[in-house]
Amino acid sequence: MHDVLPFVITGLTTGAIYGLFGVGLVLTYKTSGIFNFAHGAIATAAAYLFYFLHVQHSWWWVPAAAVSVLVAGPLIGIVFQRMAARLSLQRTAYKIVATVGVILLVQALAVIKFGSNPLLVRPFLPGGRKEAFQVAGVRVSWDQLEAVLFALAAVSLLYAVFRLTKLGVTTRAVVEDADLASMRSVNPVAVRRLAWITGSTFAAASGVLFVNFVGVDSIALTFLVVTALGAAAVGAFSSIPLTFLGALAIGVIADISKKYTIDVPLLNGLPDALPFIILFIALLVTPRRKLVTPSVHTRPKEEYRTPLRIRGAMAVVLLVPLLFIPQIVDTKLPFFMAGLCSAMMLLSLGLLVRTSGQVSLCHATFAAIGAVAFAQFNGEHAVPFLLAVLLAGLVAVPVGAIVAIPAIRLSGLFLALATLGFGVLVQKMLYNQEWMFTALGQGRVVHRPWFASTPSQYYYVILAGFVVTAIIVTAINESRFGRLLRGMSESPIAVTAMGLSTIVAKVIIFCISAFLAAVAGALLGVARGNVLGGDVFYLPFTSLVLLATLAIAPFAEPWYALVPAVAAILPGYLTGAHTTDWLNALFGLSAIFIAVQGGQPPMSPKLRLFLDRIGGRRSGRPTAAPTEAVTERPEGAAQGLEVEAITVRFGGLAAVDGVTLDAPVGVITGLIGPNGAGKTTTFDVCSGLNRRHGGTVHVHGRDVTTSSPDARARLGLGRTFQRVELGDTLTVFDNVLLGREAGQAGAHVLRQLVARPTQQRSAAAAAWAALELCDIGDLADRQVGNLPIGQRRLVELARCLAGPFDVLLLDEPSSGLDHEETARFGTLLERVVRERQLGILLVEHDIELVTRVCDHIFVLDFGRVIFRGTADELLASDVVRAAYLGSAAPVAEGTDGSGKAMATA
């Protein structure tokens, strides 16, 4: 025990500072919903300001710390609060990009001003290192005790304010429901501003404390946020005391592990990797409902994709000068090779972020794995060059699949955290291992192939790799798989309810992206002659730069890859000492600006029309007869939907209590009830989106109680949603097309990747038929996000009608339609059922519509079926009148099939 105690003491010191930092991070996240990846940048700014005042201008440490913490901290907090207010309604990716942009900006400016080397500062806290006391025979310095006590006092005071004061009550109210709190005369903006000020002050204090013990290091302080992630995960990103205790535990365990891992090379990186191991475990075991990021409320800006003819012409125009680069640039050729490899990296990341909506922050890790694998295949095992490159890419594929595991249950912010943690974990644990980059300064030596032994010849190998990557990425985006990925990005619930296995899709796209990034890493390693763990191309920080670059890069694929290519080339011509740092600062500032604006500005409508005209774009309709495309039926389709005794509880409340109902094919069945009666919850049970329930669900006589939502969809069960679920950046036609294509792709890997020509034709025919049936064919080329709610409802219905569904769950489909539109909508439903023999279960608040079109109606109240019967019986029912109007009408009670009390007409 005596041997361990010194490590416990140093671990408590480090853990206390981690805890102070992590508590500020959790506080700002709880109140604003913005996870501040730049929290470490605040600590960095405060540390450098303290160094500037205390060391360079000889201020006494007390006023220097006061200015750095109590002045700079709150001011930075106010700036962040204003930025967070602009980001609150943006997509999660933009929230991450903005804070990553701050990291790049602060880190770059710090290096420009103070240099990249760590700055040592003599301990300044009272007592310092020289004065100490003994605890159980172990020396404890006064500055260690002071740091622990300060952190403990600050966190305890904050917790007391939260639990015991009116300010704490109002803050918790804003966290729970800001709109409701504002109705009770609470100002959410003021509360959030105070939270940002407090959190930023805590971060600044952490930065100044770290200066006392480890000096000033821009990279280490910037990534302090990553180290604190483990503590925040222990506190489930919400609990202040658990976050602080988790940080103490991590600090102590990490320092104790140093004692036992110092002689074990394989575990040398374990102490530094411990926070990320804890983060990974916490994200995998934390209930999924606690890891849901807020939904987007603002509509996306209109996107435009140029016709293929124009893109092909632009590709030729770009490729021609690239072919002559070796003859033009001479000694600058390595910069161009690095630029092309960076472009390949960005293209592979674009598949994840831009196409599928998966925010990955470990892309440099894939490149590192590819580089090392190539060096071993080609250098140690003499595998031919091209085969070694392909094998290096394939080695990264299972790694991509492993990274996709958290993507299956995580999204947005938490997926970004998991991938960033994975990247840092691999760097800390594996980069210096002998079987990876080795511990040697020269890393692994690699050689150019015999057929491209000179730099000029090898340049064409990289150029070929870039062209092939661009073709692959473009082909994926133009294919059915690309459309499915974009649909999954915009509305994963919808494409799942249409029959697509998003689990399979996420694994596939992570594997493809990892493969391409690994190939880029291998090609760059050969260009440089060796692969080093310290090469910036393979460091986690590069993953952040890539994400910021992707955010600011204009245009679609593959043109957004030009930005990193140009950025890699510029240092060859702008030979200043800080050219790269100024570029990173520019990328960071641009990323912040674009993120708070919600993306790149849309293209001018006049320019779009001009490009469409010269590109020959036209809305071609399928040649196949629509009737041939819409008559597919799942095998055995006949009985429709049947649910028996389903029960759903949220805590102690029964939202649905023993509901039994059926929706046969060929008729429209109504499901009505007051707000909160359990209608949408019942729909979620039927479609498989809520599988934590009692009772059974059958589709066409088959028990699907334990089946996934996509499996139920492939049996013929389709649905719409109370809150419209559409791909806002997709066109109306592409959204409707997904209704058929999602089920065609299903859960089969090859079917997701490749569509047969007959499937493409039938899907297009079904989509056009559904558009015409809903009378929205003229909207086919419009972006859905720019449509009014009534038209969006019709698009959602058309998507269902395009699919091979014979039972539809329609959740308030007439919401947003006026009286005349609602009448036409009712006629449409009657026509669909008559012509296609579909079954419809309709949730509606428009009683006139329900009584007009429904053959049979169920009424829910407080989660129970209180009535079933015809429209005439419904209108005459005192039970229904009592449920809707709260009158004291008499209730005649019977018993339904489940034994629950139910009114009978």
C-alpha cells in the first residue's frame, strides 16, 4: 500500500483538475445542448494568457491568474453563449464543426504567437514543490493539496448552488423544459449565459492549474477535453458530482497503472488511454434513451447538384493540368502528392459525414493503419505494390466495422465522441508498439514500386488513386445506395420504417470509408519514404482538421476535395514558418462562420437554371406502366395488422394499457382519442419502433412482436409520422423513391450496394405513380425542406404508396391541410383502398374525415380502448362524447377480447 500511495496522491491532483474541467463541460452541455469540443481551447487560451502576464510581463501570479480566470473566463463564456444560441437550431454536425473550428483557431494562434514547443513555468502556487508534508510517510507538496482543495471547493459550491438556491431551481427548470420555464417568468437565455460563464471560468481555472504542474502545451491543453470525456461519461454527461468523482477515479487509476505497466511495453500507453477506454465502455452501456441528441428545427438550405454532363466536363478540365504537374513544379512535387492524398482522405470522410450523416473523428487512424499495413506487406513480406495497397485498405475494413459498432446505437454528438476517443486510444496505446509504427525515430521505411521509382513517376500512381477514389465516391452518391444513405442521414426512422436495415448500411459505409482512407495513408507513406507515428497526417488532430475542412469546402463530390489539396500545396509556395498554422486558423474561423450560418449559402436560382439548361437535365418519366410497378405484395399478405393486449409503461405510468385492435386489408380503420391517449405510442409498438411492451403484434398472421422495424416493413407494414419524417435535402421524387428502394435493399449487403435494372425501373415507375396519385407530380424536382407542411404530408403519404405495403399506419396525415385539401385527401384514401385493397389504420383529430372514410373506429382514452364500432355508432356514443368533451355522460361498459373494460355501442 505504501508503494501505491504516491501514485494515489499525484492521481488525485491530476484527477481534481480533470474534475474541475469536466464539471464545467457538463454544465454547459446540460443547459445549452451544445457539447463544447472547444472546452480545452478555453483552458489553452487562459493558460497562454497567464504565461503572457506572469512570465513575459512579470506580473505576480495572483493578478495574472485573476485576469486569466475571472476576467477572460467569463468573457469567453459570453462569446460561446452567443455562438451556442446561433447553433442551437442547427444540425448536430454543424454544432460539432463550430466548436472544432474554435479548437483549430485557438491552437493555431497559440503556436503562431508562442511557438509549438511546450513552455515551462516555475511552480507558482504558495508553498510550491519545495515545501511539503508527510502523509503515511509519503511526501505531499503544498501545491498538490491546494489544487485538490480548490477544485473540490469550487465544485462543491457549484453543486450547492444547484441544489439549494433559487438559481439552481431555475437552471434545472431550463434544462428540463426551456419553453415551460419561460412561461413561468424564467429567462432561459440569462440562465444559459450564466452557465456558459461558469463553465468557461472552470475551464480557465483548470488551464491555469495545469500550468503550475506541467507548463503550457497548446496540443495537450486543447485535447484536455478529450481526457475529460471519460469523467463526463461516468457522470452520464449530466451529473456534476459523478463527473467530479469519475475524474478523481480516473486520475488515481491512471497513475497507479503507471507503476505496473512501466515494464510492459504492450501496456505503456494504458495510463494515458484510460479515459478513452472508460468513455468507450460508458457509451456502450449507457441506456440509448440517454444518448439522444436534440432534433433539428430549422430547415436546411437548398442544395444543388449539377448535371452529370457538366461534372464530367469539369473533371476533364481539372484532370488535364494535373497530368502535367511533374513537368511544371519540379521540387514542389511532394506537396502536390500530399495534396492529392489529403483530397482522397476528404472524399472518404465525405461519404460518412456528407452522404450518410455519420460524424467520424478518427479518420486519420484509418490512414495510419493503412500505412503500417502496407509497410509490413510490401516491405517485410515482399507483397507486390498494388496488391499490398489493396491489402492495406482491406486491413482497415474490419477496423471500420468495429468503429461502426457504436454507430449502430449512437448518432450525432455521441458518435463523434466515440470515434474521437477511439482515435486517441489507438494513438496512445498502439502507435509506439513494435508491430505498428515501432518506437524508432524513423518509423517504418517504405520504397516506391519498381514501375514508379522516381517522384515524377510515383506522382501518377497517386493521381490514379485520387481519380479512382473520386469515381467510387461519385458512383456511390449517384447510386441507390447513396440515396439510401442520404435518406438515412436525414431521417433514419423513416427509412427504417420503409424496410432498410440502417445497421447494415452504417457498417457498409464505415468499411468503405475506412478502406479509402487506409489506401490514402499507404500512398502518402510511400511518397514520404517512411511511415511515422508522429507524422501529422496520422495524428488525431488531423481528423478535426478534415472535419472543419469538409464543412467549409463548397460544392458536391468530388469537388469539395479541392480544398485540402490546395491547402497541402500552399506551404510549398508560401514558405513562412507558420503557413500551416495560418491555414488552420483560417479553416477554423471559416468553419465557425459557416456552421453558425447553417451551411454554405445556396446557389443562385438563375445560375442553377443556366447549369440545368446546358447540362441537359430533364425530369424523365419511366417507360414501365405504373400499374406493373405498384402491384407487388409480400408473400402471404391478406390478414392485415392485429395487436393483442399491448401495454407500454413509462416509469409507473401506463401510456398504453391492454389495447387490442385489428386493421384488416381492404378497409380503413380509425384510431382516435384525446391528446395523450396513447395513439402514437400504439403506432410505435405496431411498427417496432417501441419494443419495450407487453402483448403481441401480428402482420398477416405472422408474429412480429420481436421483429425489427425494417423486418416488419418488408412484410408489408408502412407508416407515416406525427412529426413528418422526410429527407429535407432530397427532392420530392427521391423521397418517394425511397419508399420502394428501402425495402428492395433491406438487410442484405449486396442488395444495398447494387440494384438490378428491373428494380430501378419498377421503383421509378412506382414513385411516379404515387406522385400522380397524390397530385404532386409537379413538385418532383423540389427540395422537400422548402415545402409547406401540407405538401410535406402528401409527400410522406406518396412515399408509403410507392412502397410494397398493404397495411399503412397513417399518423395525423391531414395535419396542415385546409378543409378543401382534407376533403380531397379523404377521397384519395378511399380510392387507394378501393384500387389497391390496402388496409389503413388512421390516427386523426378531424372527426369529420374519420367518420366519412373509416369503416370501423377504435377510441383510446388514457391508454385504453373505450369504444369500437362504426361511424354512426361513434357519433351516438355518450362514452366518446365524455372522453372528448369531459361531460358526465353515462358509460355502458362491456369487455373486449383482452378482458379490459370497454364501451360498446
